[in-house]
Amino acid sequence: MKVHAPSFFKDFRCTGSACGDNCCRMGWDIEIDDDTYNYYKSLDCGLCEHITSEDGEHYIKQENGQCPFLNEKGLCSVLLEHGAESISEICDQHPRFYQWFGGYKEAGTGLCCEESARQWLESAGNVRFCEFDTDEEDDDLKFDVELLGAVIKAREVLIGLLQGGLSLSQKMKALLIFGLNAQEFEYDDAANGFEALAGEFADCERVAALVNGLGAPSRDDIVSACRQVLDYLAGLDYMKQMLPDAIEQIRGRLGEIIGAAKGFDEAFPEAEGQLCAVAVYNVYRYFTECARGGEALPRLAMCALNVWFIRLWDIMMFVDGKFTFTAQIAAVKEFSKEVEYSDNVDAFYEDVYTDGRLCADNLAKIAEV
Ligand code: SF4
């Protein structure tokens, strides 16, 4: 099987006990595959006392906010006592993600992990992809070959745009325009639609003209749109306090934060490229879902929302003298954990069509910050 992945994919190493936010302490239920569950049962050594089963699926129950198998050094006691082959598939693979299309597979690592986030952000402006072969058997899930080809082509164009010379604001607006255009074609004709849009968006000057055609909203309109989207985010459910606290602080200091944007850009010009890397991650990971019927607009809108929110958070940290690359990684990871890796993303995909606060007009305005 051919695997397509970011060029740093194979270099990923979990930092284990050195990790500042071990994924075994994130409050997630950890799913255990059947084989691992049956193996634990056969060991009969009490492991299953910490596992709950529901509708045929098995989960490690969090205890005191962490995986009960985590030892005092932040290491996995199951792995240490029973060997690396004894841990479940998710524990073995996290934060890697995959998508299978017959003999072709896409892979990457998620931003919910600080080490993975560091890799993505360090590749700012220059995220490259590679292909390698594995001896894995082809996947037999059906998909439309022509549509996948067109979606991948369009994704390449978008990633090229994100790593090209437009401003961050122009790039986010370009994603939204692409998403809105993709609403126009029927699913049956989606391959042709993506192909045509890829052709149009490959022309950078044309994209700049499209974006500039949106006009320049007033500062009051930008602040109002930001407030509405922050209100939306404040209404979501979160596992931990860090992200909702940041949302509340940003809401309370919005004018000050928007006013400090220029100073932030001058002080930390590299941050823009890092936010583009966050956008490349989003587009790389989620845009291919369009080849299986997923819609482009909510995925591209989530990308724009992610970049905008991290930027506001960055600027707030800058104003407080706390912005560093490490702080940037923590913000990116926290948003990923609480929004991307939660039910919030599914809610957003629906709300983007029904909640006026998330209308394309507002999302284009917040991209001005
Ligand atoms: S968050 Fe990443 S680096 Fe930290 S323990 Fe989990 S996989 Fe390892």
C-alpha cells in the first residue's frame, strides 16, 4: 500500500514522561479494541476492573482525571509490565490518524498532541509531504476514484495557496470563498466541480481579486463579528478549563486585542507562518473527507475559525508579555483537544449552516483581525 504523509510523520516520537500534557490525562475515554480487551481478560490480573463496556465497545475508565494505568512517572504500566504489543491500537497509534482509499492511505499526526503540534508549527511555510510503501493489504471500503483525484488536486492547490504569498487574512477568506463555491455543485458532479475550482484557485492573482472583492468591513463590524463567534464558542462544552478561560478573557479584552494585532505581527513575524501551518494541517486532514461525501464549507470554515481563535489568543499572550513558541504550541493543542477532537466539531459542521453567528459574512469579517 502507498502511504502519503507529512515528511516529518515518521520522525514523530511520543515524549512520554517529558510531555507537559500527557494524552492519558486529557479526560478522554480510551477505547480498547476487541483483541486487546480479550487479551486483558485472559491475563486475569485485574486490568478489566478498570474497563467498562457499552454497546459492545470497551473503554478504559478515567480515574482521578487520568488513565488508571499511568504510573507516577507518567508512563504506561501496562506497556511496562506486559510489553508494547499488549497496549490497545489507539494507545499504540495516538496521535496518528489515517484514511484509507483502496491501495492508497493518508497518514498524519494530530494537533491534540504537543509534540505533533511542535512538528507542524516548526514546518511553518514549508510543510512538505512524502510517499512510502507498506505491506498492508488494500482496504475494501468503496470510494469514487475520480472524485478522490479531484479532491486531492483541489487540496494541493489550497495547501499551495496557504503556503504562498497572500496575507493570512486573504488566505482564510479564500478558503471560505472556495467552500461557498463548492456548495454550488451537485454531489453527482462533484469531481468536475472540484477540478474546475482547483483550476480557478491555482491562479493566485485571481484569488487575490476575489478576496479583495469582498471589500473592507469597518472596525465596528469586525468587533461585532468577533463577539458573535466568541459567544458561539463560549456556549460549547469543554472538558477542562484552559480553553473556556481563554475565551472569556478574549471576550473581555477584545478591543485591546484587536488593537494590538499590528504590534504582535511586527514583534513576532514568524507567528503568521505558524498559523498557516495550522491551516495546512486542517486542510490536509479534513478536506479529503469530501471524497466520501463530506462538505467542503464546514471543514474550511472550521479551519478559518481555528486560525482566527489561536491568533486572538496569541495576541492576548503578546499583550501580557507571555507569547512564546511553547505558549503557541499549548494554545494550538488545547483548541485541537477541546474543539477538533470532541463532539464540538460535529456541532460546528451543522451550526455553520443554521447559526447566524457563524454565517460566511461573519467568518470573512473575523479573518480581518
Ligand atoms: S500528548 Fe503526544 S507527546 Fe504527550 S504523551 Fe500523548 S502522544 Fe506522547
